[in-house]
Amino acid sequence: MIKRFFPFFFALLLTALPARAQQLTRFAVVDLPRVYTAFFRDSRAVREFEERSARVQNEIDRMTREIQDLKSRQADAVLQGNQELSVRLENEIYRKSEFLKEYYKLKTAELEDQKKKLAQSGTFLEQVYDEIRYIAESEGYSMVLNLKENNSILWHSPTVDITDKVIQNLLDRAKR
């Protein structure tokens, strides 16, 4: 009796092994900054961030217009042959341009830091990670990578990007 089942069992084992060996590890990617922007755009903290960002941009625009005006005045001074005024305006343009560069660098760093802090708030991350875990487990993904934070992702197929699903699920849960 055992001799009859042995070939059947052996054949079954041989067919099952290649199927097991060909099991693929599935990866997904998610764009966390995009999830953050889509899901929390109506929150008070994000509105404050956007207002601060707009104020900084307005100040940069004002300084840029001021420098452009000085450049225009310097060009007029050169055309009129007023060397003293031209040199004075050139020095002022240089000083204000350097200040603008430093201001831009400082404010950009501050805004990026504030954005990171917002995106790393505990409740936000818990909700996002729970949703990512749910989608990954239900769709058979073994690993989900942050698209923007991982420099080693050189290419990915749009079919493995679950960002839109995460956003939609978070918005659906927020409506409940």
C-alpha cells in the first residue's frame, strides 16, 4: 500500500517544490510627502505652515524686486556717466543679493524642518503606517518603501505605487 502512494507523493512533492521556489517577493512604494499634503492640507498646523511659507515667499519676492530696481537705477547711472552713483548702487546690489541668498537658505531650512516635524507627528504616522500595513497585507506586498526618502530606488513601475490607495483610504476613514 505504501509503495503505491510513494510515487504519487513523490510526484506531488516535485511539483510543489518549484512552485515554492518561484514565490516572488513583492515590493510597493509610497510617496509619503504626497500623502501628507493630500491628507492634512485642511489641518490647522498645515495652514499655519502654508501661511508662513507664503510670507517667506512674499518677502523673497519683495527683496528680488528691490534688487531689480537697484539694477535698473545702476544701468541708468552708467548711461548718464555717473560713476560714483553706479559704484554705490553696485555695492548695495551686492550687499542685498548676499543677504537675499542667506535669507533664502535660512528660511528654506526652517520651512523644511517644520514640514518634517509636521509629517512626523505621532498620530499622522500611526494612521499612515496602519493604512500602509493594511494595503500591503491585503495585496500581498512583502515590503513598502518610501519613494522620496530612499535614494536607492532608481526605477519603479507605477503599478507598485500605492500612494493613491493610501490617500483614498485615509480620506475615507476621516469621513467616517
